[in-house]
Amino acid sequence: MAEVTLSQRLRPYRVLLASRARAQMQYRASFVTDILGTVGVGLAEFAEVWVIFHNVDVLGGLDFTAALLVFALSNLAFSLADMFVGHLDQLPRYIRAGQVDAFYVRPLPLLAQLMTSDLSLRRVGRLSVALVALTVALTTADITWSAETVALIVLSVVSGTAIFSALFTAAGGLQFFLVDGAEFTNAFTYGGSYAAQQSQQVFPDPLRIFWTFVVPTAFVAYIPAVAILDIEDPLAPTWLAWLTPLAALLAWGIAAACWRLGTRHYQGAGG
Amino acid sequence: MKTFWLLVRAGFRRHSTYRLALLAGMTTNSVFGFIRASILLAALASAGTAIGGYDAPTTIAFVWWGQALLGTVNLWGFAEVKDRVRTGDIAVDFLRPVNPQMAYLAGDLGRAGINLVGRGLPALLLGALLFDMAWPPSAVSWASGAVSVLLAVVVAFAGNFVINLLAFWLVEIRGITLLWMITGGLLCGLYLPVPWFPDWLRTIANWSPFPSMLQNPIDILAGRVVGVDIVSAVGVQVFWAASLLVLGQVVLRAGRRRLEVQGG
């Protein structure tokens, strides 16, 4: 049997993704409206932070610049994850319509197919809001720049995206059981994104433990930001920021288990 | 009137079929309630005193009434009417002996009812158990709060109905729906109380129908607005409910003249 190289194996996915991207560009006006829409979503989220800081100077131990950094990092990670795997949200609809069966008969793994079933390019709107916020936060904050800082930023964006993607995948796996109760998983996907945007110091201890060890969204933005800005928080020492890949790994472990459980449970739509 | 009431009950029953969905909605609303309560309490602690007339117990009431009413008031809109306009099914609605706007309003009131009972109130009780929450200060507040919630449902419905009807003229109203959702979500007082806004943003909010969909009933139920001010808060809601319903009728009539359905 001939050796199959990695690039050959990935080719179907490249072709699929390119076709999804091209398809979205076909309806130019609709595409532009969608992008403006996600810019609006990003701005509305920012407005929430901004209005609070209109009333107070410090929230949960962070000043506006620090809060902006937390907001930017979490929004960047969330919009990237949303772009790649956010459409797993549509799974209940596929399950109810019996369309999942069609995916099963194709010669690619189910999860990979669902992930490449869409590439939500419209999310670049929210992504760009996050990038602007990140640039402003990084230039105005008092940061002692070093190679470590840069590495930390890159690491946290990559791990943060992985954490949110894991949450979407776990939610997807659970959909096979929930179907009508699809909204349950919003509690930790969208709820997790909302929690990740905050200074973790605002939470009472049980909630803080929950967002650190159960649904590890504290690792997405707050823990790296505290390390980058060198802010004193006894519960989030600087070295903890280097453990974000570990948190992502654990999240993916749980996500894989949920997905496996869900797909094993699925009996097909019949017919 | 009897038809209207029957349609309300049908809407109630239709949405009560999905019990798991109600429980799921309640869970998600509660998780957001916990997060938002933590943030706003931290902001209050940082400010030292009340912000914009909200102290800790009324802020908690703001958060949990907001989460409770989120599923009741149709803030995020609906697509049913828009889809029926696009497919031409709206013609069937025109043939029925009830005004389409009234029929859909009745269905939405039923939906609101089951969502309040099955999803909103449990979330509110959970919040009240775990936090120190301010209850409506008097029987007047309870009664006027109930009226205000009803009006909020009507205002949100009437606004969304007009947006849906734009499908008579536009091929795709997704952009407009999205714009409505984003401005509405921000200005209705779901994320933060409108009195916390900077002056210019508060002025914009107060000239828009959005606070009538959430902020006004919450203000009454949290006890921030009492006495004579209740009359003006409810009065504003009556104004928006009436004007948006009338606007809906006008647009519906114009759309009806424009509608062309093929086939026989």
C-alpha cells in the first residue's frame, strides 16, 4: 500500500473548507451585512464593560486597561473557536431532521465533517473588534515586554481557542442525548464565554473554582492577563498562566469523552 | 374576544409541550444570573454606594427579574411571520376571520405565559434563595409590575412584528433583525440597568421603545420606581404598545396590497 502523506490526508478538508468559504462570498450584500452584525455583537459586548467602568474605576481588582485585556483575549479566543466549530450548535437541528445519518455514510470522521461543514467567515467581524481591543490594551498597559510576554500571549490565544472549541464539542456530544433541551449546553458554552470575559475576582469562591477547574474558562483570559500585567492575585500566581495548555488538554479530554458517548448513543434516524 | 383567549391558551399549550426546553432555558438563565449578579455586586462594592439608584438588594432584583423575564418577553424576536411572508403562507392568515396581528399577539401572550411560569419564576426563586434580593415593596408594586410585564410582552411583540413584516419589501431581513437584536439587547436594560448608562446613551435609550420591554417592569418590581413614577413608567409602555401595534396594522395593510401569491 502506498504511503499516504499528511498533506494528502488533509486534502479533502482543504477542499471542503475552501468551497464553504467561496459559497459565503457569493451573496456579497448578505455577507457584508453578516459581518457588520458580528461587529455589532462585539461592540455591544464591549459596551457592557465600558458602561461599568463609566461608573467605577476598578472592577474585581482590575482597572479599565486590564479589564480590556481580559475582554480582548477572551473575545479573540471565542470568536476563533466560534468560527471553526461554533456551528456544532446546529447539531440538534441535524439530529431532528435525520441528516446526521448522511454524515455517517461518508468516508471521513463525523466530527471532522461537522467541523468542516461550515467555516463561519462572518465571525471575522467580532474577531476584528477583539483584535482592536487587544492592540489598544497591549499598547496602553504598563507591560515589561520580553520574549516570554509574547510567548504567553500567543500561547493563551491558542489554548483559549482550544478550550472554547472543546466546550462546543462537548456540547455537541451532549446534544445526542438532549435534542429538545439543546439550550442546556448554552449554560457553559455562551455562559463560559461570558464568565471568561470577567475578572475572576468578582466571583465568590465556589463559582471561581467552577470556572477554573470544572469549566476552565478562567484560563482563557484572566489568568494569562494577570501574568502579562504582573498583577497581584494570590489565587492566580504568574506561573499558572503557563498551564493554560494543560487546561485546554483536560477540556479536550472531557470533550472527546462527551463526543464519543454521544455518537455511541446515537441510534440513527431509521428508515 | 373569545377567539383571542382561545388562541392565547393554544400558544400556552403549544410551548408547554417542550418541558425539557423550559428546564434547559431556566438553567441557562440561572447561570447567566449568577455571573451577572457577581459582576454587578463587585461593581457596587467598588463604587462603595448605590449606582444610579440601585443598591445591593435592588441590583440583585434587577439581575434575577431580568433573567426571569428574558424568556417571557420576546426580546430576541421571532421569524415565523417573516418566513410565512416569504413562502406566501401569509395569504392563508389573511383569509382567516381574525386579524393576523391579533392572532399572532395571542399566540405570543400564551408563549410568554408558559415561559414565565415554567422558566422565569423558578429562576427568580433560585436567585432569591441564594442572594439577598429586594421584593416589590407593596401590593401596588406587585399589581402594577404584573401589568408592566404584560405591556412589555406586547411592546416586544409589536416591535418584532413590524420588523418581520419588512419581508414584504426586502428579500432578506436578517441584517435588520440582527441590528434590532443588538441595539435592543443593549438598550432594554438586560445587561446593565439603563440608569447606569452615561447621559447620552441613556437619552438614546429613553427615546427608544426598548426600555419598555424590560427596564420598566424591572424598575417597578425591584422597587426602584415607586409611587407616582409608576404611572409614568407604565404610561410610556402604553404609548409604545399602542403606537407599535398601530404601526403594525398600517404596515400589514400596505404589505397586503403588495403581496402577490402565485399558484392556485
